[in-house]
Amino acid sequence: MSETVAVLGAGNGGLAAAADLTLRGFRVHLFNRAEESLRPVMERGGIKLIDTKANQEEFAPIPVITTDIEKAIAGARVIMLAVPVTAHEFYAEMLGPHLTPEHIVFLNPGHTGGGLHFVQTLRDHGFTLPVRTGEVSTLTYTSRRTGPGEVTCYLRAREVPFAAFPGKYADEVLEAVRPMYPGLKLRPNVIDTAFLNINAIEHPPQILCNAGWVEHTQGDYYFYYEGTTPAVGRVIDAVDAERMATAEALGIESKRFVDMFYEVGYTTAHAAQVGTAYQALQESEPNRKIKGPKSLDHRYIHEDVGYGLVPLAEFGRMAGVPTPTMNSLIHLASTMNQIDYATQGRTLQKLGLANVRADQLHQFLYEGEL
């Protein structure tokens, strides 16, 4: 196999994706907007991948490492965005002049409505050609950059929900992306996958309910294991209940947080059977040793509140479903970080849904327009 894939982003996910795909036979072009992050990879000529599950280390030579977007996407049909979701708008603006209808933009991850936001940003900047996007609800790797030009992978997700926008291109988009990730499970639309964003369900309660611990220790504790006490777990469960009620009101089939957590490979069958977030996190071996963030200026808030809870709460408003726990967490995050996430986050306006009624939602998601 020598298919070319453009991987945009040289953070935790981008480095893991670039190394993993290279070692599986793909020709990877690695792009990052800041050369500083790429320099160690350039000096090595590739990426050292440490796989803790397989207990092995391999070196992945990357043939193209660049800050030139045209060079990065040359010859690639699939363009993977392995970047923080807060950067999707920037990448849409940058890619717009270079995209063709043949390109497939794969958001890994899209989190909550990533494809909708990406396409709406293109439209806001005058892009009128057809756009094909695909997205997963959560990153396909649990990984951390652990040294210069080095990434450690703790888990490759075995099954990840996947959807396309517009939905009418789903089969074509899946055919292009599935060779990279055979475990992708096609869902009906990108709102379906949006409601399966496990990060938006767990991270806001975990970091906000432990704000004092984060600031006092600068993250020197096990974020998922020690930070998810029974009380914090109950907040996660409450967010999950509001999410499930909203999904039902919009005619979207969803799953409990604990079931998704188990299916991705993060916890045990026993924890899924118990059915509480607390038990799921206590029995999460891949996440057990991951430390907390050094401050509240972190993607667990910026992404998972502004681009996770905000759109979920917005969908609750669309469906007429109360979301008091989500709203409280959004308010707390806004107060703590002095950022109005409710207006600066991923609103219905930014998703292109401001004028779409609940009864029109599924048609819009399939056609890409009304």
C-alpha cells in the first residue's frame, strides 16, 4: 500500500497517526503550522513510536514533513485533521483555496459537530464547491508526545463511531477512510456521532470539580483515576442523562457513556455492567497513569466545554430538553477561565443550524442544505 495521506497537526494525535499509518504502509505527509513542533521530526527524519500495549518501539520515516500546506496535501485524497477542535475554523480558512470536490477531509476527531463547523466556515468565506467530510467522535489513539520526535501510544481504539457530512456521501467517504481505520462503525449522521463524544461527557466534570487540585498540584495527580471520585462520577452520569434525553428527543439513537467507554477499549466489561462513570474510570487501565493538566487553561475546558458541552446544550434547546448540569458546568468554566463559552463556543450559528428546525435536522444532515 502506498496511498498518500496528509496528516495535519504534529501534536499527540497527529504524531501517533503519522507514525502508525506510515508503519502500516501509507505514504504520510505531515504538516504543522508552527515549524518548532516539526523540527525534532525533521531532524530525525521521522517519528519514534512507543507502543505500550505491544511493548515495542519502532521508527517511522516520514517522507514529507512541512509547513507548506500545498506541499502537504499534494497527491493526497484524504486530508486528516488531527488537531485541537478549536483549530478547525483556522484550518478551514487555510484549506479553502486548495480544496477540490475530490478531497475528503477527515476530522480525527470531530468531537461535537466538527464537520458542520468546518463546512460552515468554508461557506462563510465564499467556498461554493461540494465538500465531503468524515469524522470520528473521539481520537483514534490514546497517546502523548514523550520526547523530541517521539510519541507513546497507550491504546488504538478498536471501534470508533464514524459519520459523514453531507450524509449522502457517506459510503464514498467511508470507503476512502476505512483502510486507515478498519474499526470505524458508520453511524447515520454527524449529529449521531456528536452525541457519542465521550470527552465532552467526562472531561468537564473531571477538571472543573477538581479545579483546586489542578491549580494546587499543577496536575500532579492521576486525572482519570484519582480525579474521578464517586461524587465526580455522579456529575458525569448527570451530564450523560441529559445528553441521552436530548438525543431521544431529536430521534437519535445513542448509548450510555459507560457502554461507549467499554466499546472503545477504555474499561472492563464488569464496569460497563455496573453502569456508573465512577466504576468505569476506576477500572480504566489505559487511562490510569495519565496525569492531570497543569492549569485550567487546557483543552479539557476549551475544547470539551466550548466545543462539546455548548453544542450539546444548544441541541437540548433546539429539542426543548432541559440541560441544567451542562449549563452549570458551562457557567463554571466561563467564570473560572473568564471566557464566555456559551457565545464563543460551537453554537448552532457556527454549525450552520441557526435556521434549521428540529423536524428539518435529519434532512439537512443528509443533503447538506434545505
